[in-house]
Amino acid sequence: MAQQLDMFANDPTLRARDSKGRFATPEKAMYDKAIEENRMLRLQVEKFRRAWLAAGEMSSFYHRALIKAKDELKELRQKAASL
């Protein structure tokens, strides 16, 4: 079998592709890749920020409940000691 010749096989400008799959220069391909990576990282930052805020709210809720329980325990101990 004869090997098929490819006219564009050695052209470095046509090897790189942008985010939409189109042929692009290496610089344009790297630019698109950086833009896409930046977008994904910003989404991850927002996801982790929201998780952190939710955990902080839960932590403060349980902290207030713990302080209230400790105060009630202290009052019960004082009543028991006075008997």
C-alpha cells in the first residue's frame, strides 16, 4: 500500500487549535487555553468560597448552641451545689 501524502503534516501553524477546535497559531491556542483555564479556576474559587461561607455559618450556629448548653450546665451545677 502506498502511503498517503499529507500536505499540512509539517505545518506548525496548523497543528494548534483554539478552544472551539479551529486551527490557530500556537500563541492564539495558548491564549485561548489560558482564558479557559482562568474561567474554570474562577468557578472553582466561587464554589469553594460558597462552601466556606456555609461551613462558617454552621460553625457559628453550633458554637452558639454549645455556649448555651455550657451556661445551662453551669446553672444546674450551681443549683445542685446549693442543695
